Amino acid sequence: MAANLTPVDEAIAHLLSKAPVITETEPLPLTESLGRILARDYQVPADVPPADNSAVDGYALRAEDYVQGQALSISDRIPAGSAPSPLQSGTAVRIFTGSEIPAGADTVIMQERVEVTDNGILINGEVKAGQNIRRRGQDLAEGSLALPKGTKIRPQEMGLLASIGVSEVAVVKKLRVAILSTGDELVEPGVPLGPGQIYNSNRFTLLGLLAEAGCEAVLCETLKDTRSATRETFERAAEVADLVITSGGVSVGEEDHVRAVLEESGQLSLWRMAIKPGKPLAFGAIKGTPVFGLPGNPASVLVTFMVVVMPYIRTRQGRLRIHPVGQQVPAALNVTSPSTRREFLRARTESVDGKIQVTAYTNQSSGVLSSACWSDGLAVVPENAMIAEGDLLTYYPFTELLS
């Protein structure tokens, strides 16, 4: 491993050990809960569904009452939402999807298999007890755990909570994050560029990443390239945020003040990782508030946030799943020069002759953000590894890295 570079796994383990779980919670209407994190377990108060019901439109009857070729009279009609009377022996009832099964009935025949005659119904095919019946509690049984604390609410979780009667949900309060950009050369979009100036893309990348992560941006500022301005803004950000994220200013140049301020006025517990891109990443605290100092190059900001910052945020949110799983995909690329750093290639999967393979963007420079727009995820080249076409690489879709 390269000298003075912390291995990726070791660095992430250190960061997670410094990630206090948010204890503040808030109630939200279920309609506004998408993407939030459950702050408590949710138990099932009653069976779902609450009674046996029909899975199809058709006819409910007792299987042993039907004789092939003999019509079975229709004694009742049960629309969804009504309480059924017990089935009259030797008859069938018209029933609809979701309607409660009447006492005495043990099967439902879908209407496509039924011929309606003046004398009742004739059934085409076999009649067996239990057909087309959704049993009481088959989805959720009373007293069981519906969803555990730490679950991220997706549309399906919203539906499940609704199915057990929840209209207001307890969620973890959003992590409040300050975004600080360093560099006198930075200009906001919409302002004409002057000599030596560039647009501040990192701020907007981070705003989008934090929104995807379920965080709240509470402060967005550009720092002047001076030690005093950096220190003053850090201390002000620490008063209003749960986490401070900077971009740029963590290397060893004369105008790089982030690391120096953390060392002088706070704590610096991590600097320089064996990761590519993103080597000069720093982590510490100012006035007790954790600080991530991300590199300044746009692709480095994106990669280090997804790989390093997201597990930290998930841990603070009390999430059940901290690390992405990834998938093993054959490589459609070659790596002939091993690196002492773990490399995260901007990449995407493609189907070639019916087989999925992962291919990387041609220019992996840390300043090329367009590579991430072409890509759908990151492919991992392990430390000191050479890769030939067909070798398996771990591939993480962006959707999984940010979920």
C-alpha cells in the first residue's frame, strides 16, 4: 500500500466509529414520508387482510356441493365492502375481487370458467377447495413486525403502512449539512466568467447527493482562500449543522486551508486515502461537529461521497443497511498498470450478444464530470490488480450507492 495512505476499508471503518446516530425524531403524515427513515418499529395491529377474500371476480361455493354437468343455483351477490351472509347449502354466490368469503364457502371459481344458465351456473374444469381465496393474515399476521426501525420508506413501505392503518409515521429527523466550497476562482452559474474563473459545479453535485441521501442543506457558502476566513466559516457552520462537507482545499498547496484549520482549531483524524479518485480526503471535527473535507475535482467529489460519505450518513440515520451489496459483472475493459489505490471507475453495464458486461468511460480523469453522466455506476478495480476482459469486477449501480 502507498505510504501514508489509509486503505479504503480501514478508513470507512474509522468513519463509522465516529458516526453518532441521530436521536431526534418527528411525526410526518404518511403522504409526506417517502424517502425518510423509520424512527421506531411498526407492529401489525390486526390481520392483513382481515378476512378471507376473493382473489378474482367469480362465484363462491362449497366444492363438495358441485356435481359436474349439474347447474348450481345462485343465492346471493357479494360486492366488495359488504358483510356477507352465510352461504346457503347447495348454492353459489356471485362474488368480486376483494369481497369477503361467506361462511360455508371454501372455493371461488373465476368467472371465465363459468357458464351462466337459467338454472344457475355450470363450471368448466376441476373444482377444488381453496381455489382463488386470499386467506386472512396471509400478508401480515396480527402482532408480527411489519417494518423495523431504520427502514427507508419507499412507495411499497408507504403502502404497507397504510395497509395496517398508519396515517402518521415517526421518522428520524433529517441530518443538517453545511456545504462549503473553497476557491477564489469559483463563480455561481448565471454569472459571466472572468479570467481564471470556473463555475462552482461541486455545490450543485453535493446538493443533489444530499437530497438523494435524505439530508437537509442548511448552509451553502464559498470560502475565501485565507486561513482566517476558512476558520470563521467552519466555526459558524458548526453551530447550525450536524455535519460539514467541504470541497477543495484539502491538499498541500499554499492556498489549501481546510486540513490546516482542522489541525489547528479542531481535530483531524483522517487524511489521504488509498482511493482513486479522491486521495486527499480529510475527516475531522470543528467545535465537535464532524467535517468531511472532500477533494476539489468534480468526479472526486461524486465518487468519494458515494463510496465514503454515504455509509457514514446511513449510519447516522440508523439505517438497517449501511454498505451497498454490488454485483459481479464480467469486464469489457483491460487494466494493465496496477495501482496501489483502489480505483472506482465511472462505468455502465451493457448487453453484448445477450450477455451483460461492464465497460468504463474512456477518460477517467478526476476533472471529467461528464463521465458520470455517461455512466450508471462504479466498477471497482482492487489494489495492485490487473484486469483482463472477462474478469469479474464488482459493480455498484448509482441507484444502490445512493439508496
